[in-house]
Amino acid sequence: MRRKLVAARQALPDRLERAVELQSVLRVWLVGRREKSIGAYWPIKGEFDPLPALYRWTEASGEGDMRRIGLPVADRETQSLRFRVWYPGCEMELDAYDIPKPKDTDEFVPQMLIVPCLGFGPGGVRLGYGGGFFDRTLNALQPRPVTVGVSYTHGFLPFLRATEVDRPLDAILTEDGVMYEHG
């Protein structure tokens, strides 16, 4: 199923248009949020790229309202993620899995995580690539950050249910708007 979802996402003929819409949904959703730091991801395999919307979010910060974006650094030993400050133009290097990560920037614990969803289901259930990095990272972070999944609507799986180790997301956004929000 994961291979089919990746192939379907990469084959979306209107993926660029969907990305523009999802950028807008994410920017509007972030308005009024109180978090000052967001951990995101470097898009791979046709994933939505949240970084332009997040950079716009940092530009809207006021004086004394320093906002930070972080990208993950995969730790092969713990199989979890740490976050380092990212900004456009910062020096990058490949992590243990050949995904770009910020080089020599400060590490921090984000107050919010923007998480790519390969698929998603009712109640904030997320289908990832199956490595468990996200769940291990969430279990290790204190306090637990707000978790926001982003996906194109083609990834909605109405039959998807959480297992005992899955942690539901706090919100899921698609190009069609807010698909799920806890509370």
C-alpha cells in the first residue's frame, strides 16, 4: 500500500496546484498559533513542501517574537529525530539516510511538528513510511509538541485505524482545508 500511495502522489497531474493550495491552508492555519518553534521535514518522494509557508510564518514574527524552523537530523542509533535550525540558504549536508539536514546550526526541541503523511485516516491517524521515527521521536520529546500532518487528499484512507503504538496527530491539513483537528 505504501508503494502505491507514493506512486499515486508522484503521478498526481495537478500536484503543483495542490501544493499551492496546501501552502495557503497551512499559512492560514498558523495565523494566531502561539508556538514559536516548528520542526518540519525536507520533502522527498513527491511530498508537500511546507518550508515556503513556514518561512513566511517566521517573517510575520514581531519584535521579541523570534520564530524558528527546524529540520530533522536522523539518529541511526536511537532511530529517532533531533531538530536543527533551518533558514533559506543555510548550509546543508546529508544525514544518515541521504536526506539534506542543516549543517552546524543550533539544536532545539520544537513546540510543533509538521509531519508528512503518506496516508491518513479518521481521528488523526497517520500512515508514514513504516520506520517508526516519528513515534519514537514523539515519545522522547517533553513536553509533547503539537503534531500537524500534511497530505494531499488522495492519501485519505477511510479504513485506516491506529495500532497500540500509533500516536494520533492533533490536526491534519490538505489542499482542501482542515481535515481533522483534535478538540
